[in-house]
Amino acid sequence: MDDDPQSAPPNSGTSDRVPSDGAPPAEVSPWALAGLGMQFFVALILFAYVGNWMDARFDTSPLFLLLGVFLGGGGSFVFNYRRLTRVSVAASTSARTDGKTG
């Protein structure tokens, strides 16, 4: 077998196949991104719980709870946004390169 990455066969998944009707290929399955909402929820709840625990420990009532909510929600939002834009850029790039020959 040749070890050249350009001559390697594409993944066996259906995302690399071009439909015969000329439509752009589906780059990412909806199930691959289905966990984003749950990930956001879990991060928010976890950081809020830790913030609440720190408030009870140090008697600084809403300070760490608010900090935990903003860190958990904001961090998860940024992570999800980067993941979605990366998928979007990959899809638009492959759609442009699929139409070119050569």
C-alpha cells in the first residue's frame, strides 16, 4: 500500500460520497451535533453547583454562583460556536471544491 495521504481512500462513511443528483454531500450527520445542547446544559449545571458550593463554604452568597453560571454558560457557548463554525466552514469548502474538476 502506498503511504501517500493524498492517494489514501476516503473514509467509508456516507459523508464523503457525492450524490448522483449533484446536491452537495451531507458533511455532518445531525446526530453528530445532537449532544451540543446537553453539553451546554451539563456545563451550566455543573459550574452553578460548584459556585453554589463555594458560596456556602466561603459565605459569599451569590458571587461564586453567578461566576459559575457565566463561566459554564459562556465557556460552553464559545466551545459550541467554534465547533459549529468549523463544521460550517468545512462544509462550504468541500461544496466549493466538489464542483471543480482538476
